[in-house]
Amino acid sequence: VKTGVIYEQSAEADSGTTFSSNDQTNYAVYGVFGGENFTTGILFYMLDGKTQSSIPIAPETSPWKNRQYLVDPYFTGTFGPVTVNAELQYRGGTWRDYYDPAIPDTDRDMLAYYAEGVFNFGAGSAELGYSHVPGDDPTTSDFEGQNYGDDWEKTWILVGSTGSIAADLGGTGNFSDTGGNGDGLDLIYLGGTFNLSEKNSLGAIVALGKVDEPGAGVDDDAGIEVDVKWVSKLTENLKFTAVAAVLSAGDYWQQKAAIPTSDFDDLTYGFFGNLQLSF
């Protein structure tokens, strides 16, 4: 069993009167339990933030507090040739707690999760997974929106954070934190990795994306993405990674940006190479 407590002052911008209380404090406690073939854990996290000043002065005319809490359990275990990975994240609390009583507050209410099964065989592995990150429902007073974390990068175009394509995709950005698209995405994917040799591996993944909250009159089809990834360990400390990704874009992108059908190219692609030296 491992446990820990974290205290972090992530913003402290007191300066004059305009920024008299613009700070953010984070608190966390976690526990991890490991068995012979599995590990499970849970994280409890609270964010206490304030915007600029507690009195309405320019440029902040409607100052607010932001007090969120997060509950995040996860599990990973290997049972024979099968590895199971799963995680759930819930965020609650207050998204905007305005100092002005005349302005309605906005609560935070978000549930995201993913589950993945990996079948391991002699020369590689195959995986099947599903993930859900919600968009904000405009018919409710709560804020449900969330993005995929930049460190996941299961696919390079739809949820990856590496490269400028993340922020530029479709004019709205993709569904990673870097991309900033707040409509949410359901992603189902099938992939695999094959070890060509001790130092070279080749992987591929096919993913289907459905937008959670596309907006009124907008289709939820984000499209189908196919990625191919090659990793080569050139030396003990030098690794080269190459990715080729293609997205057959769904109608969501065309309708969201109101692009005429005659001007819409539903095929986009990207290439990425990375040489990494570690020591």
C-alpha cells in the first residue's frame, strides 16, 4: 500500500487591486494498492481558485470563485495473456461561484471513463478499448465539458496533443487539452503492435469517434482515424518514433464550421517524427 498527500499553490498573482485575490490552491490525497498481478488506486483532489479581485472592478466585471473536487479511481491487471486497464473520473463542486448574488452560479458535473483490454502474444499485442469524455450540455445549468488529457494520445489526430494539428483541426481544434474542443468525444478503437525485432516495432490503430454534444443541427460523426506507428531503438539511449495518421472526417466538422459541401475535404492526414535521446 502506498499513500500520499499533495499541497500545491499553483497560482499566486496578488498585485495592486486588480489582482488582489487571483490565486489557486490544490489539495490531493491518494492511495495505491498492488497485488501480484494487479494495481489499483484512487485519487481525491480539490481545487480552490479565484479570479482577479473579489470586488467588481475593471477589467474583471463579474469575479468568481472556482471550487472543484475530483474523484479518480483506476485499475490495471494482467490475467494470463490479457491485461485490463480502466479508469473513471468524476468532477463536481462549483465551476463559477460569483461574488455578485445577482449572477447565477454554475455547478461542475462531469463523468469521464475508459476501459481497455490488451491481448499479449509472443511477438506483440492486440488491444480493444472504449473511452468517453463528455461535452457541455447546453440544456442544463451545470458545466459538464472536459477534454482528453494531453498525455494519453491514443490517436494522433482526434485526441493527440503533439503537433499544430491539435489546435487547428476543423477550425475548432481536436479533443485534447491542447486542442480545446469542448464538445466531448466517445472513442472506440482497435489496434495492435508487432515486434519486428528486438529494436523495432510496428503498430497500427483504427478508431471511430462520435461527438458527445455536437450542438443543435450538427451531426455527431467525428469520423474514422487510422494511425501507423514505427518505433526503433537505434542505440541504448537513442529512440526514433514515426507516426502516419489519416482521418476520414465525419459530417460533424463540416456542419460545425458551416462549410459548403463543395468546399469540404473529408480527408486529412499528418506525419510526425521524433528522435529522443535519454541519459
